[in-house]
Amino acid sequence: MKTVKFLSVLNTLGGTETIDRLFASQFCTTEDEASLTWFMLLMALSALQRQGHTCVDVRKLANTPLFVDETQQLNGWCYPAEEQLEHAIEQAMKNSVVASALVYQHGRLYTRRYWQFEREIGQALAQRCAPLTLSDEDYARLNTLWPGMFSTDPTAEQDWQQLATACAVQQRFTVISGGPGTGKTYTVTRLLLALQCVAKGRSKIQLAAPTGKAAQRMNESIAGALEKLRGHLDESLINSVPTDAVTLHRLLGISRFGVETRKNQANPLQCDVLIVDEASMIDMALMARVVRALPAQARLILVGDADQLPAVESGNVLEALVEGHNSELISAALQQHLQRMCPHLPVPKVSDKANDYVKMLHTSRRFGGDLATVATAIKANAPSAAWQIIRPAELPADITANQGVLSVSDSAFEAHFVHLVRQCFSAQMNPSLTPAEALQQMARCRWLSPVRNGEWGVNTLNQRIEQALQVAGGPLKGGHYAGRPVMVVENHYAQGLFNGDVGIIWPAANGQLKAWFDTDKGLKTVSLSRLPAVETVFAMTVHKSQGSEFEHVVMLMPAPVSSHIANLCSRELLYTGLTRAKAGCILVGDESRFTAMVGRQQQRYSGLAHTLHTLAGQAVN
């Protein structure tokens, strides 16, 4: 195959990789200047897919420079007007090889693989958007159940959890999105009870999450919420709700080294309801495999925080599904349903533009104080308002007593590094602790960074933290030592351990070191000889922290020494890291970096919202 050579242009591009040039050369085999626009569109498509986009949005790319790297003084390439881009695409699509591998639709250029993923997901969800019809008996059952779960006193203030529960009962597809403490588990638990009430306890419910840690937290949260309802609701109804969430990979039967699934269209899941927590972590390819395996009549409920970091792989399913949603609007059919279910609540306005499947939870019942105020300001792109609340830390004071958001300069962080390490981690090294107590201490604090490598990458930080703890507690022997926090980095079904599970190395009663994990079924111990691959996680990446909570977080905001780091340091990353903290957060860096992170949004190009809206409209009408 001929190689395209636009050396004068390629030498001005930053942030590209060899794969981008190979991809562009594959579908642009002429070397004349007229092909340059098409070649650069292909470069953009390859590079953007590597960054998590599923397509190139031609309207947003037009008249915009790409591949700029100021640190290397590379000016990139400015894409021409939309008309020129469209003309280049139309000419290229006349080639049968190009047309078989790429798709141009609604102003977006895709590889056929990602276009097919979006189409499959859109069709599967659109088929579930039409409202279900409940019988008078169903309403009678629900009306009997409702006072045991919610207040039924007339109110002028909207109860978003109750509204979301009532709406979802009438739908086969629902998105429940909300920030920390807005009552996602509270809502999901009551929704499950309502669905079992209608099904007379016979509904087959499956709980799942993208990671083992998220699945464990889902189990614990739902089990805890159910316990609080015992004595208020029928015991058999409560017992009909499962608390055995699994990872999506295990649910679908995805092999360790492949992409094929044991569960698919030919061998679907055996469930009537599938609820997936931490849905912001689901990429487009995984979501396509989920809907393929879902029985046609099964309900799908996605739960998560759309403002968190998108999935590591391409696509941002949850963000796309809530895009442009207005919580104040509902359809006429849903209004009639709510008047029967919740006449005591304010009824949202009727609109033919309403997305009934999206339910946003707004009021935080747990996540409050300065943490919540700063998180809200970050979401609203108001860095100045947020920074006014963030106070400078007075080191070497006890930062683990912090109940808000503090800032630490680079110089102060370095000067007090050992002090900070001892404050955050010495407690989990105390040899008098039991394994359960050591695990509890481990959850007190975690350091988070956007990057793995470099001065403030987690690899360097973990090494430095271990060195500081050696000074505090004596030499550490070998790779494992008592108090070492570890994260599993590969699924190990025989041991029941999955990528993302976090535990601690601690001695057993006989003094032998073992790995201990806190599961929903109690403490789990694994001999070190049978432990799957793990890594040290005194410090961990923000991506790896999703689905976890810690009392205190130390969040590093590294200087953007490269375009790669600058792109990582986004509003979503800052928000995700901050909201891992339950009590207090320390931000390491200055106001200028904080402001830059808040202003840099990780929006991904996707056509999923348009596809779903179009197909749902066709399905309903």
C-alpha cells in the first residue's frame, strides 16, 4: 500500500502516534495536495479515538487547530471550513474500500466499528423508551407499598428520589444520575422493591458494576438500605431483592484475553431487570455487549454520576444519555402516571421534548459542607468561587482532622512530605491492629494523581511513601510487608478477586503475611503465593479510584509539562478526585493550575444522543 507523505505538515503536529499515520495512509493512498484535507481528517479520527472519542464531529472540528503542542513549539494544523471538510469526505466516500470501513452520518465521521456500536445501543435503548402500561391491580399494590418507602404528605418541594422511583416503574429503560449523597442507592433500593411489588416478588433482578470494588460497594449499599426498611415493609418483599452484584465482565462472560462474550444475542442473560451502577465507567464497546446480551423485554437501569470521569476506553455513554436533559420536563403519558402514583408531589411540566428515561437527583443528603460547595462550583465552571472556599493548609498541622478543602503549595508539599506521609499512613502500619482494623485504617486516606509516571505520578509517589515509612517504622522486607495496600490488576475468578479490588497485606495469627480483602461476605484472606498480580496503592490514579470512598484525599494537580498531562488534568478528573473524599480533601498545587483544570472539560465526540433521540421518536410514534 502506498504511503502518504506530507512531511511539511507532519513535522508540525504534536500528540500524534505512528498508528495515526498508518491509519490515515491506509485510506488515503494519493500524495497530491488535494488529498491533504482528507488525510488530516483521518489523522484526527485515529487520534481522537485514542483519546476516547467515538467519531469526528465535523462541525466542531471546522476552523479549529488540532495537534498543537506549545511545549514543543508545534503549531498543529488548522482544519478548514465545514464545507471543505464535507467535500473532502464526500469525495473519499466514493471509494468502495473507504465506504466499507468508514461511515459519515449526521456530520460525524466514524470507523464502521464504532458507528455500529452506537447504532446497536441506540436501537436497544429506543425499543425500551415506550411507556409501560400498569394495571389497576399494579397501582393498588404500589399505593399500598408507597407510604412504607416515602413520605406521602403533600409538599411544594420536589422529592427527586421519589419522583425517579415512580417514573422508573413505568419504563423499561431508566438513567438515574446524581452526585455524591444525592440518594442513588436510596432510590435504586426503593425502585427494586417497587418492581418486585408489581411482579409479586417473581422478578429476576441482576445487579452489576464495571469493577469488583464498585460491585462490592453496590452490594453493601443496597443491603444496608434494605436493613433500614425492615420492620416497615413486608419481610418477604425485602428478601426478594438481591444483594449479589457482579462485575460486568463476569456477568457477560468476557474472557481475560479476548472480546467475545458467553452471554450474547444467542445466549442472553436470564434476568427481567438489569441494574448497572457506576455507569460513567462504561465505554461504548462494553455497553454494546451489555445490550446484545439483554433479553428483549428486560428492563435496563443505569446508575451513576454523569459529571465524573468518562470511561478509559472510547465513548462516554452516561454523559451522552443525559446530554441536554431538563429535569423539569416530562411527557403527557408520564404525567398521567405520576398523578396516580404521587399526587402529593409537584408535577413537572409536560413537553414533547422531554427525555422520560433520564432522572437527575439534585439534593445531597450526605455530601455537604465545603466539599459539596467546591464540587458544585467545579461542575458550574466557577473556579474563582471555588478557590475562595479552599483554605491554605497550615502545615505541619494534622491534615487528617480537616473537614473541608485545603490547598498545599508545591514547595510546602515537598518540605513536609515525610510529615504528610506519616499523618496519612502510619496508622495502618500499627502492628497491634487486627486485619479488619488495618483495612479500616487503610480507608482513612488515599493520595490521588492524574498520572502514573513522572515526578507526581503514582509509581514515584508510592516509592517515596514507602521510603518515608521505612524511616518511620524500620526497614521493610521484600516486596510485601505488613500494612502494604494493594490493588488487584487482573481478574482471578478462582480466587474471587477482580481488577480494582483493594486489600492490605497483614499477618495472620501465626505471623505469616497474607492478603486481606473486605468483601460483602466478610473478611477474605488469600495466601501471597496465590495472590494475583497487584500493585501498591498508597497513591493511585484518579481513574482507578472511581467507585471508591475515603475519609480523606490528597489530590495532586501536576504542572502541565506536556500536552498529554494537560489533557488529563480536566474538570471531570478534579471533580472525581475531590468527590472520593467523605470528610476532607487536600489539593496540592496553586490557583492557576486549579483554574486551568476547571476550565478544561473532557467532552467526547459522540452521536449516541442523536441516534437514541431519533430512534426513540420513531419507536414511540
